[in-house]
Amino acid sequence: MNALIQTIAIAALPVVFAITLHEAAHGYAARHFGDPTAWQAGRISLNPLRHIDPVGTVLIPLLILLFSAGSFLFGYAKPVPVNFSRLRNPKQDMFWVALAGPAANLFMALVWAALLKLAWEMPVNDFTVPLSEMSKLGVIINCVLMVLNLLPLPPLDGGRIAVSLLPYPLASKFAQLERWGFPILLLLLFTGILGLVMSPLVQMLAGLIETLFGLY
């Protein structure tokens, strides 16, 4: 139990920032391309409190950490409102708005990797050990969220990217999968298929980041 509590304490900051800044990035991108909906709702903010969903950002990750003995993590923040019809070029700009979230996770993974390198270079003390463990989780959590959200399944970002790239007739039909997207995702999760698909991709991405920063 003590080990689980320590895991939760160390994971809290990386999880909250990974989930909430992902959503904030969508809002920033939407405003840039002409949709001020998120800005008008006060959701374009780096303040995690504006994005935290009590269930998806706190309760579900804690329960999954508890029942998986700290070996798995899943969660979500309050989705940033985006009105794609208000974008200057809705179909084209949807690509960039959707990509902004995974791009934010990639950026955060690189930041945590840099902090991990820093912790390893500093003399070992009471500060560097927690920073090292937190940074390791930060890299993995952001790699997981990046890969997960790039899966081509609406309403995940990868699904919206696919809709933006497909010809209109196919895009319209593919977008109709959105109402079934979350049940499909849960089915893939609990059958283990999601893990089989994501694990090699996450390991490859994390490996590239480790190589980039010399984290051996």
C-alpha cells in the first residue's frame, strides 16, 4: 500500500499536466485558426484547475492505478469546446487543431526527459530521487497519451486527423463512428487489444526520446 501511495504522489503532477495541457493546446490551436469558443469559455489556460474533470482526471486514474497495482494509467480532462464550423478552413484546420494535443504531449515528454537527464547529472540527494522518478513517469505518461490520441478512432485526435485528410464522402461516413468511439475504446482496452497495439509504439517513442537525451 505504501508503494502505491508513493506511486500516486509521484504520478500526480505528470498526469495532471499531461492531460490538462493536452486540452489547452487544442484551445490555443482553435483560437489561432479562427474559433474563439474555448477562449470565450475561459479554457485557453495553462492552469490545470480549468481543465480538471473530477472523474476523468482524478477518480478514474486513481482507481486504475489502484486496481492495476500501478502498472497502468488512463484518464481524461474536460474536453476543450471547439466549434469546427468557426474555423477559417474547417476541414483543413481540423488537422492542426487535433494534432495540437498530441504535439503538446510530445513536448512535455521531451521536457520530462530533460529534467530526468538533469536529475541524473546532479549529486544524489532528497530532491533528485523524487525528480528522477517523476520525470520517468512524465516521459512514459506523455508517450502513452500521445500514441493513444493518435489512434484513428473518432473522437480521439487521430480520428479527427483522419476526417480532415479523407475525401468528403468518406470523411462524413467515418465521422459517424464518433458516437461509438468511447465504447469501442473501452472494448479494446478490456480485451487487451489496445495494449497490444500501443505497447510497441509507446516503447519505440520512449526509446527514441531516451536515445536523444542519452538516458541509458
